[in-house]
Amino acid sequence: MSKSDLDVLFVSPLGWSRHIWDKICPFLEEKEVAFLDFLDHSYEQVNLEKIEEKLSSELCRLKSDGIVVAASFGVVDCC
């Protein structure tokens, strides 16, 4: 299990670009952030098992008070 060092995890399924998060990250300068992308061009190759494995790996890095921000098709949700 990885060290819990992550403040914010951005999840970008279905082609959301890291460039979208570039507008948010300046407000998080003192935070440790990571990006988890599932891109359109690789979507056919991504299966549920791979998604769950990668997501679990990144969530293990998240601090207990960390934030997950997910987006798809223009909708942003934060929990």
C-alpha cells in the first residue's frame, strides 16, 4: 500500500483533458494532486477490472481528508 500523500485526485473519464484541470490547479498550489485519465482512444481497451485496479491504487494514496473530483461530458462532481 502506498503512502497517503495525495490531497486531490482528478478523475477524467471519456476524453476529459488535463487542460480542463489546468484552470483549477492554480488554486491548489500547496496541494499534492494526481490525474487519472481514461481517454476516448483507449476506451475500447479499458475494462472494468483495469479501471477498478487503477482507481483503487490511486485512492490508497488519498489522504483521509482528500478530495476526489470527477468529470464526464461537461459535468463536474466533487465528493
